[in-house]
Amino acid sequence: MRVTMIGAGYVGLVSGACFADFGHHVTCVDKDARKVAALNRGEVPIFEPGLAELVDANVRQQRLQFAVDTAAVNDAEAVFIAVGTPSRRGDGHADLSFVYDAVREIAPLLAATAVVVTKSTVPVGTGDEIERILREKRPDADIQVVSNPEFLREGAAIQDFKHPDRIVIGTADAGARAVLAEVYRPLYLNAPPMFYVSRRTAELIKYAANAFLATKISFINEVADLCEQVGADVNEVARGIGMDNRIGGKFLHAGPGFGGSCFPKDTSALLKTAQDHGVPLRIVEAVAAVNDQRKRAMSRKVVAALDGSVRGKTIAVLGLTFKPNTDDTRDSPAIPLITALEDLGAKVRAYDPAGMEQAKPHLPGVQYCGNAYDAAEGAHAVVIATEWEQFRALDLGRLRSAMAQPVIVDLRNVYRADEMRRAQFRYVAVGRPGVD
Ligand code: UDX
């Protein structure tokens, strides 16, 4: 099949490369000429495990190409819109200007029968507006607008794309359903459920899924706070409740709060949609508020571990990205943590395997280091802010001898208290007993 992807950002690039890998002929269109030129040279501008190899292989097989102009839409059987929908400055609504600009641009070029599919995360009703624009610009054509949300995690996006739990197809039109079924047919063979629903339902499924996952995280984070007060262990509480199939064990890791490009933005956009329709979503409101407060509260944990003051002390922060296996620092809990520590008079040294360049503009005062041990040099405490694999098995003896005093604040619960006791660290974790 011929597929066009509008937008070669994170979602567009991963989806485009995977569709090409299925055997479709894919053109990814992006306005950024430098990005397009780099991609055509095989240079992938984002950090995602396996993506560069996938792009390279499919470009070589001539199933994947990149272009600045939208001409390719004209013979595409499916045109996917995968442009950004950032939070609109000031009000938290999703900014849909990139989506509508793309629709206006492709409208005159679309074939007389075409299927336009939104992959971008868009509020309920956006598909209706896209349809209105297309009808107005192309009264001659029979164009179907479908919602097909993505559920890709950064760092595991290719795996998620190729082994989805479900594929949500939002349209009532039988012809459009058949086109989408054909696009995803190679996946079908592994039998992931294709879930056909109305367009508005599909749009809402995406937001409800992210809001629910965020709810699990804020829930377990509050339970972690309670565990600290009553002397329980949140990891065991999470396992104990997760063994109940109705609850499920995933997304119950207590930590410094969720970040990234999706959960904060999507919970806020869902709240705006709910307000616009006069429906309070009080649980989601609480989830967002708990998460915001939590990020700030993490600095207090570090202060407490250092007997009430960080002034004049050196803190080593390991991990700046919002989670491992990404270079993305958007809404990362490490950033407000470090800013707060600096405000309280600490000097911060930091190391991250991939996110230091992205962090620099937000954290100009930090001393960036070459590895974890270098960051720990002269530090009064090491704070583990992101659970990168390489921070899970640090040489504790080496770490300790680099530090001014042996204190570890483990905001991702990657270590056990008994190993910290043996290595003679003061150890503070999240929702679990530590070592004094
Ligand atoms: C998420 C969704 O998982 C994905 O389906 C959606 O399409 C986009 O948003 P992503 O933002 O890449 O993906 O990361 P995810 O792995 O979901 O983690 C989000 C944040 O939650 C991270 O900051 C992570 O550290 C935090 N988290 C996750 C927890 O604190 N505890 C958990 O148990 C799980």
C-alpha cells in the first residue's frame, strides 16, 4: 500500500518506519527541510532504540522516503497526520494549529477517495472539525476521517508498535475500516485485537488510557508517602495489590512523579475538554495536582537526608531524563528537583547517559560530568533520579570513596536497604524503610 505520514517527529517517524517495515511504501513529510535532508542521508534526529537501524534498512529497500512537500498524499491510500499537539500556552488546551494547518495543506492534493487518519493525540471532536474543513475544501471528494491513536512508549516505541495490546480504529465507515485493516494486516497475523469504534470514542480512549495510567502512578506515590509514615514497604504493597488481576501489577512503581511528553500534557488537555463540557473529572484533577506537588517535595527528601540543609553542599544527581532509554527531559522530575536544590544553596553535579544536552538550557548552573563516579566526586549525597540500567549496579565501594559522605537518595527504588547497609551508606528510598 502507499501510505503518507504528515510529520516526521517522534510518532510519525516510528509509525512511518514500522509501516515501511511491514512492506508498505511510505513517505514521511515534514516542513523542516534540514530534518528531511538528514533523514534521507540516514541520520535519525531522535533517540529511540532500534529506530536508526529500521529507518536505514527501509530507506535502502526503497520503501521509506522523506520529503518536504506534500505531493505524495495524492496517490496515498492512507494519509496519517502525526504532527505535534503541544499544550497551548496559558490554558492547557491542546494546541491544534499544526493539525489544522496540515489538513488545509493536504486538502487540495488528496485523491477523490481518500482516508485521512489522525495519529496525533487530539481532543474529542477534532475529527469532526477535520472532516468539516475537508468537506469545505473538497466538496468533490469522498474523504473519510479516522481516529487511530498511538500508544507508544518512548524507549520501547518499536516494540509497542509491532506488538500492540490493541489497535483502535475510530470510524463508522466500512470502506475506511477496510483500508485501516489492510494497513495493519501484517500485525493481524500475530492477532492483536482490532477494536472498531466511533471516531469520538477512539479520540477519548487515548486520553482515558493515559489518564488512567497516570492515576495508577499518583495513587501508588501517595501510598508510598503513607508507607513512609507507617513503616510499610511500597514495593511489596504494589506487588501485593498487583497480584489481583483486577488491579494488575504494572504502572505501580512509586517514584518522583511522572513526566515526559504525554502524561502531563494529556491529563491537562483532558481536564480542559471535561471543563468545556461541564463534566468535572475530579480524580484526574487530583492526579495532576499530586504529581505537581510531588516533584517539588522530592527536594525536601534530599534536604532531610542531609540533616536539614543542603546549603554549601554538593549533590550528585544521576539521571536527568523523565525515564530511562530516552534523551527526553520534558517535564522530567529531575529538573524541578535540581532547581529547588540550587535555590536552597546546593551545588549540583549531574550525569545522564543521553539527556545532558537537552537538560543544559533548563539547568545552566549544573556541573555536567562524564559518568556516575565522576558526578559523585566530593558529593555529600548521590540522588538517583532516573532508573537507567547503568545506575542499577553501581560499584558502591568506588562510589563511596569518591564522595564526601556516604548518602544515597534513591528516588526510583532501584537498590535494597540491606546492600546499602553492607556498603555503609545512609540510604533513603521512596515508600520503603531506608538505612540511617
Ligand atoms: C506514555 C504511555 O505509556 C504511552 O502509552 C503513551 O502513548 C504516551 O505516554 P511515555 O511517556 O513514553 O509513554 O512513558 P511511560 O513509560 O508511560 O512513563 C511515563 C512516566 O511515568 C515516566 O516519567 C515514568 O518514570 C513514570 N512512571 C511510569 C512511574 O513513575 N511509575 C510507573 O510505574 C510507570
